[in-house]
Amino acid sequence: MSEPHKPADKAALLASIRVGYDQFEALLDSLSEEEMVISGVNDSWSIKDNIAHLAAWQTYHATRMEAFLDRGEEPPDPAPGLDTEDTINTYFYEKNKGRSLADVLADFRSAYQRVFAATEALSWEDLNGPFPWYNNDIPVGAYTMGNTIEHYEEHGEIIRRWLEARR
């Protein structure tokens, strides 16, 4: 994964998100449906499971940004009672592992559109400030980059390593 960067403005952030998404989609376009459902890419996960994981985190982040735009109130927790990233990831995996590839891909693309639209709708000032309900000073834009650009890079690299090991 590349070093995180801070975009100079909202246009640069949106451009980075779009480029990261397009690169990840290009990787997916290079794969067959059969490759996307083979287990063992990372642990028992398939590429489809990685895509579902990305979709779940994008959906969660889009929901947070939309709540910030609408009311400024914290949205419901998508994984109630789970408090670590690993347990949340396991929850998302279990929730999605039986879904079809077509449904997972549709959710991934829809979640991307929601994140992108919410990022466009927030002001640059809002993107550089924290969510009002979090007790930290991490900017909304940093969460946005983590749930898009950085996440695409991370899972793209996992998929590329798996593909290289198979060839």
C-alpha cells in the first residue's frame, strides 16, 4: 500500500477516489467469474468476499457521511456489539459469504456511488473536521480515503499476490 497523502482540496480528493476505484475495477475486469469465487485468496475469503468486505465498509462510511449531512447525528451501528475491526470484518464476511457474485458487485458499485456523492456534498471544511459524534480528531476525509483509495489498494494487492501465486 502506498503512503497516505492528504489531497490539496476536495477536487483532488474526488479525483483520487475515482482513480483508485477505476484501478480496482480494472483489476476486477481482468478476472473471470470463476476466479472471483475461488476460496483461499486471503484465508478462506474469495475475491467476491473481498469485494463484499469493501462494499460493507463503503456502505458504513457512506451512511456516516449521509447522517452528518442530514442531521449531524450518529447513524445506527452496522455491527452492534462488535468492537474490534477483526470481529466486524468477520461479521461482514459471515453476512455476505452466501450472496451471489452479481449481488456483491452491484452492492460494491452502489456503495462507491454513495461514498462519492456524499464526499461531493460535504464541504472541504467538513471533510477536514471530525464526525461530531466521534471522540477523536480524525478528519472525515481521512476516513473517506481509508474506506476508498487505501482500501482498494490494500485489497487489490491481496488479489494480485494471490493471482501471481496461481500463475
